[in-house]
Amino acid sequence: MTVFALLIALAAAPASAASPRFTNIMPHGGQRGTEVDVTLYGTNLQDAEEVLVYDPGLEVVSFAHPEDEKQKGRQLKVRFRLAENAPLGSQRLRIRTRTGLSELQNFHVGALPVVMEAEPNTQFDAPQVIEKNVTVHGRVDREDVDYYVVECKKGERLSVEVFGLRLGYASTSSSFFDPSIAILDENRFELATEDDSALVGNDSVASVVIPEDGKYYVQIRDAAYGGDGRAYYLLHVGNFPRPRAVIPAGGKPGETLEVTLIGDPTGPFKQTVTLPTEVPEHFALEVSDEQGVAPSSMPFRLSDLDNFIEQEPNNSRQEATPAAAPGAFNGALSEPGDIDFFKFSATKGQVYEVEVYGRRIRSPIDSVVYIYRMDNGGRVAADDDKRRPDSYVRFTAPEDGEYVVAVRDHLNNGGPEYAYRVELTPVTPQLVAKPLDIRRYVQPDFVIPQGAGRGVVLNVTRQDIGGPVNFRSEDLPPGVRIECPEGWRAGGQMSFVMYADEDAPVGGHYANVTVHLDDPKQADRKVEGPVMQELLMVRGRNNNYVWTEEQRRLAVVVTEKAPFRVSVETPKVPLVRGGSMQLRVTCEKDEGWDEDIQLLVLQNPSGVNSSRSVKIPKGKTEALIPMNAAGNAAVRETMIAVRAIAKVGGGSVETCTPFFPIRVEEQYATFEFAQAAIERGKEGQMLVTVTKRKDWEGEAEVKLLGLPANATAEPLKLTSDMTELTFTVKTTEKTPISDNKNVFCQLFVPEAGTTILHSLGKGRLRVDPPPPQPKTEAPKPKPQVAAAAPAKPKPLSRLEQLRLQAQQLREQGAEME
């Protein structure tokens, strides 16, 4: 990494603004071996001091703020020097200011001179004329199609490759530039066309051998005819080779070996390469011949495994290519339906990891891997997509003998570029740590104000190893240290804070931070891995991660002091299971600064949750964070910290407090409720049986809660030697008839000048209606002075009529007797 800093005298520095944004760069690329003047665009860049460059081969030779006052804070003028041997592809850049760190942007390094697109070039019959072996810097607008024309000779190779998506620009959260390219002749006949290439992701490559002398046209557009102000591209047009695969796809560090490049329109060709002795973070083979250099290098594995190359025919167990384990089996599914076999020997109980590299070496293969016994063909193991979509299995030899590995494509596709590499290795313990997103799709930055901390939660993945881990770094910025309390280190997610001393210099760089096994019981095992980040650059529909940038070093930056300082009052009493407490947080604010400060517990202890909506509001200097423990919360002391986030200078600044202990204990007592029933409007008794677990001094207060509306019960006092409580519950005529099954008690135990809040028990209280009142005889009506008119007879139903007739017949019969 090469960085250049032009420090600005404090007396002349413009007003600072936190949260710098880096939104664009023009131009987006340059030719290696040259110097390029670029403009960096963004916001809150008034106090920018440095461009942090992640990759080797690029040097910042000048850095200046614009003279135009209107552009200050929005632009930076920078000159890059691109080394002759700078790796081809993206150079990852971030802007460091005195108060923050920008997001990442890419600057493309190529082997060809860069020319700019000249509009109008949207018609086939009015293209932009270019020379061969140039890189065109252009942009596609909505429904835009760009045409370029070159003169070519019969038999020469014409290759086209575009960097669009790989520049890392997204239009919206679900829209991005998806380049599609075509090579056409003068009759508008397509010689080659391609949308997405496995070698370059959603970008495209095309390469042909020219059939006749003449003019040939290169067309570029968005695959869906989209495009906007951020659909930039770098279009490489020339005679360079453009293979799609390399066999073998890996080699030993320091080794010189011959590889075969496949997929070029002129046919396969060989190249001798010498691999680096030290394994770099990322490695790829640069491909060249007498006509040029391919714009994209070929992903290439570096490992200590012996290579075995498939030997056709090897389409069955009987024809399997001889190999050995450990080893790397290399080949290609040369045609649809192809399946390749390799054989090796293993002894009973030997365990191997079988890892297929296909998509991870930019092959179109969707691999499926099988392991069979050689003698009877019985299948031992198989996998399709454990590495999404590459394959992985762990194989344990059931007996001594020969075994075969078989590789095919899931859909039985094939072609010369369907390359693969299968690595059989002994099981090796591994550790990797990655920060959790601070909000969806957003990774944290390690920006640390002087005298404060920056806290994140790391997810640690252990493979074939257990036990506590810790973190270390030999190249953090001066005055910066790492803390991860011991109580977190055995888990999968753990609190991780970087603190900066009060006098730590403002500055920063990319630092190697590692996670390592730190277990006295396994002192003889030396296992470590990187703390790394995967930065989302382009997100597609359905929240698919379309393009990410993996970084195995962390950008660690010390900034000027924050205008606020937050501290937490260490709780004097424990948090009990099923109970709650409030953390008291106080702050100091610089004179002239007063904003809301959001407070968030960095990581809650197991079984504990805390409010995420607490703020220290403007004009105030303290707030309370409610914390609640579940009934099964882990009983232990845990070191926790609090994040504090506030607006500063048009952006935001985040700090983290020192760690402090919080202790979770068992409840001091348990309550058991007897069921109770009360008549509405009256009062009744509710009995609670108390089982003490721990003594306390003095009287605790107990409140009965969960009662229905318009029902009350006076609080009671409880000493640690009491075994029963009897609450008197009063109801009114307005108390609803109900069956209340969630009645509980709050117990406030006095301790250390405060109280410990318990929520205890679960009771049932039924409110019954009053019993029915006895009926009373209605008073007889007073005699009427005048007789009322006879009531009109009520019409009888047919049934009533038949009953009346029957009665009359019975009466007549009785009279005759």
C-alpha cells in the first residue's frame, strides 16, 4: 500500500465536517506506467487530508483542495502515479479526513491508453472512430446505445472487455449497470455478443478472429436498456488475448510452471509463469502474448499441493486419471454431459476436505462432486452447493483402498471454459472474524475519535477448533489498542472495541488484525486467521449481493476529539432473572455544541435485552437505558459498553464507552399465587407464597400488577424471613367481569442505596358477577273507573285452534257421562 498525505495547517483548515462521502471519481481509470490527474467528488471533504489506497502499485503524488470556494468540501484534486507493474483491475480508495473516513470507491488500472467517449455515438451509422488497443471511458444513459468503429485485417484477433459493474457503482438499491456488448461487421451482422461472462461477473467479454478486412463495430449498452448518470464503463478494445480459463488453476508458491490458457478464439496456448514466494492477499495470473495483455487477470490458487491434470479419456471410474491425496485435481468439462474422474488411495480413517473451486476461479461450472469406492463403485460422499455454488465434502475413508473423485456440472453443461480445481487436503483448523453490519447492508468503519473508542460486534467462525480466542495487531495506528473482554471470547459473537489515547495522532492506515486461539488448555496449538470485511458495493433485486469487495485489512483511522464524552455509572446492584434495571448514562458536551445523542448497548449479555430508542436529548446531560433479563438469562458477570452517536458538522460521530461490568443473578425470592375469585364491587384476598433464595436487609416493597381495570391492591412490605403475602384486592361496579391469568408481582429489594426490581410469579384472578337478586311480586293494578273496551281477540294459530277443539270435545264427553 502506498499513501500520500498533504497535511493542512490547522490555522488555515476549513471548518470540519464528520461523515465524509466519496461518491464519484473522474476519470475512473488510467494506464499503468503513467500519471493521471483525477477529481474525487463527494461531500464533507473540507478537512480531507489523505487518500488511503488499499492495493499495491498506485501512488498519490499530489493532493489539493479546489481553489473554487463553491467546490470546497465537494471535490479534491489528486494526481496518481500508476506503476509499470501495477496489478490490472481495481485499486480500492478511501478518503480520510480529520473527522472521518469515506466509503470505498474503485479506480481501474489498465494496460491501454484511455480515450474519452465523444457523443453523439448512439447510431450504428454514426459511431465514434477509435484506434485499436485503447480503453474508452464512457457512460450509458437511459435507453442509450454507444457505438465505436475500428479498422481490422483478416485473420487478426479483435477482443473487447468492459469494466462496468466491477467499478462498483449502483444506481439505486435494486438497479445497477449490467453491460452487454457485441462485435458487428459492416452489414450489422453480429460476430459475437455477450451479456454476462463467468470470468467477469455481470460484465462482458467478446473475442473473434476477423473474417475479412474492413470496419468492425463495437456496441455497448445496458442489458435492459437502462442506464443513468452512474452507468460508467471502461471499454477495452484491441488485439489482446482473451482466454476464459487456465489449467491448472493453481500452483505452489515460488514454483515456475507451464499453464494452458483456454477459450481464446485463436485456440489454446501455453504460458510459463513464476509464482510469488510469499502468498499475497489476492493473486491472479496476468495473461499476455505478442499482441497484448488481457485486461483481467486469471484467478489462480496458491497452495503447497501437487497438481494433477486430467488425462482424457477419464469419463468413468475405470478410466480415472491417477492422482494422489493430498493433491489438487485440475481439468475442464470440455463438452455438455462430460464427467471427469480422478483416483487416489486412502487408508481407513483418513479424513480429507474435498473443496471444488469453480465459480471462485471464475468458471461457469455449477459443480457437483462425488466420491466412490474404486472396487465396487459404492458412493461414499457427494455435494452440490455447500460453497454456493461450488461444492465441498468432508470425506472419511471407510477402509483401506482406492477411491475416485468425480466432477460434473449440475445441469450437465460443458465447454472448454468449464474449468475446475478440486483440492483434497487434510482437515486444518481455521479461524475467521467478520464485523456484523451496523445496519442492514452497512459494515462498520473503524473511525476512533481521540480519547474515545469505536465498538463493533464480531462474528467468529471456528472450523475444526474450539475454545476462547483473542485479537491482536502489530500495525495499528499509534495510540490505538484493541479490547475484547475475556467473558466474550469463547462465544460466536463478541464485543470488540478499538480505543485511541487522548494524544493519539490524527491519521490512519490499513492494518492487519488477526483473531487467534487463546486457550491455556490448547497452548500447543497455533491457529489464527484474519479479521476481514466484505463491503457491499452493488445490491440487486431481492437483496442479492451483486458485487462486493473483500478486504483482509481494516481501515483504522484516528480522528479529532468528539464534541461530547459519554460515561456510564456502573450498576451497584445485580440484574436478576426476570427483572429489570436502568443504566444511567451521563455526558459532557463542548461549549457551543448541543445535539441529541443516541445510546445503544454494544452487545447485551446472554438473555438480556436493552432499549434501542434511548437518547440524551438536546439541553440534557443524562438518560436511562432500560435493561430486562429473561427468566433463563445466563447467571454471570459480563463486561459491556455503550455506543454513542450524534450529529456533528453535517455528519455523525460515534464513540464507545469503556467496558463496565453488569451482573445477572438468580431472583432473591420466588412467588407462588393461589387462585382467587372476587365478586364485582367487593373486595377479596389474594394469597402469595414466598420462597426466599437470598437474604436482604430491611423491608422490600411488593406491588400486585396485571389487575383488571378499576381494581386495586395496596402495596405490601416483605422482609426476607416472611413466607406469605396477602393482598386485599378492591373492585368497583366498573370492574369488568373477567378471568385475569397474568397477574404478577413487582418486588423492589433495597440494596446499596437503590432497589433491585424483580418481576415474579404468574397468578389468576377471576372477577365474578354479583348473584341474581330474588324476584318481587308486582303490585296489583287499581280498579278502573270505566270498563275498558274489550281487547280484540288475538288470531289463533292452526295448532292452537286444534288444541282448543280437542279440549272442547273432551269437555263434551265428560258432560255426556
